[in-house]
Amino acid sequence: MLSRMRHASTRTVKRLGLLSGAAALAVTGASLLPQQAEAGPTDFQRGPAPTEQSITAERGPFATAQTTVDGPNFNKGTAYYPTDTSQGTFGAVAISPGFASPEAVVSWYGPRLASQGFVVLTLETNSGSDLPDSRATQLVNALDFLVQSSSVKDRIDPNRLAVMGHSMGGGGSLKASELRPSLKAAIPLMPWNNDKTWQGDRVPTMIMGAQNDAIASPASHAKPFYDSLTSAPEKAYLELRSEGHLVAVSPNVTIAKYSIAWLKRFVDEDVRYEQFLCPAPTANLQISEYRNTCPTG
């Protein structure tokens, strides 16, 4: 009897040992399975820590190159990109000119932004008379082309995209944000649009206006646009002192500085650039007014 009990006990111990071993293997196996990595706070940082000098410089830390592109679903454009491939992929931004304006008027943004760590596509729209909604569609089409078909697609993170535009191109960038709510940032420059209500826009948006703009006056365009952005997670309004509608079509240090800061903060999630946005800059010789919701790190 005692012998049978010993054998039963031995079998039980062996069985428990096998079960424990199987459980251990299951746990070990689970730990060996590839895990979905989540982006950390520094995963998209590109380039050294910024300074006032680096963010206002004509060129940033990255060497750049450029290539011309043809549509489809927009006319043509120029893609500017960092030549460095050692830091991973980059965010991308498409930029539209305004009414009756060629690509050339926004071409200065290309190398300036690319040298800070972005792939930039400046557009020649289908027609100079294209209205904001058409420009919005072309901006979205341009981003799709960049990430799907362009020669620089392997340099781009398709989940980190943004839009910019001047005048009707700025109005188009607001509409593009509604069409593509997954965008990480939008920067309308002296935007013009008959639609003044953007409650459905959920993209972090910095609007820049010009104090003396007689074409798209801040009171009729930029400020109502800003006020209507009630669903945007973050927003800012910057008004350039004593400047007119065409201030954005030639190199401007203030426009470049705050465009870079906004793109870095929201496309790259780089909180090192928050120092230029929050606390809000005070009125000075370049800025007549600044409002924002103050981004949080």
C-alpha cells in the first residue's frame, strides 16, 4: 500500500514538474515574441539641442539636396531633403503658394526647413487661380506622393506629416487639416479663405498674420480662423509687426524661427523646442501680437 502511495506521489510530482516547465516555457516564449515598440520622448529628435542662433540661422545642421518632381494630382514641385541617413527617417511638410503665385515664392522654405531635419515639398499648383479647397487637395496629394512614390520616400516617416501655405495656400492648409486630421502640424501664413469656421480642425496649428495686410487682413482672416480652432489640441497666432501680405514670400527670420519651432515641437515631438513657444513671446519689434494655448511637454 505504502509502495503504491510512493509511486502515485512520484507521478504527481513529475506531472507538476512538467506543468511547471510548460508554464515556464510559455512565459519565456511570450517574452521572446517581438513586442510593439512605443515612441519615446526622444525617438524623433533630429539634430543637436537648439539655440537662438541655430533656429534663426539661414541653414541648420543638416546638409541638404533637392530634386524636381511631377504630380500626379498636383502640377509639380521641388523636394528638399537632408542627405544624412544615420538618424532615421524625417517628418515631411508640403507648402503651397498663394493666388497667382508660382512655386518660386515659397522656394526659400525648402532648404531652410530641410536643413533643420525635414523633407520639404514646395508646390507649383495646377493653376494660379486655384481656390483654397483645390490647394488643400493638392497639398494632401503631394504628401501622399512623397511617402508613396517619390525618390525620397524612404527618408520619410509617413506618420509625421505637415502642411504650410501662403495666402490662398494658407487657407488651403486649414482645409487640408480637415481633410487629413492625422497631420501633425499646420502653418497657414497670411491665410485667405472665405470659410471662417474651422471647429472641425484637430491639427496643431500656428497661424501667422501680418499687421498691415491689406489683402488678407488679420481682422477678417487670420484672427477669426484662430478663434474658430476650438478643437485643435494646440494653436498659436503670431502677427508680424508693420508687415504686409507679401512678407512670407521672401526669407524672414521670424517666420522661419517660429515655423521651425512649431514643426519640431509637433511633427518631431521634440520638447527641446518648446522654449521658443512657451511661455509665449512678448510683443517686440518683429511681433505685434502673439496668442497661444501654450504647448505642454
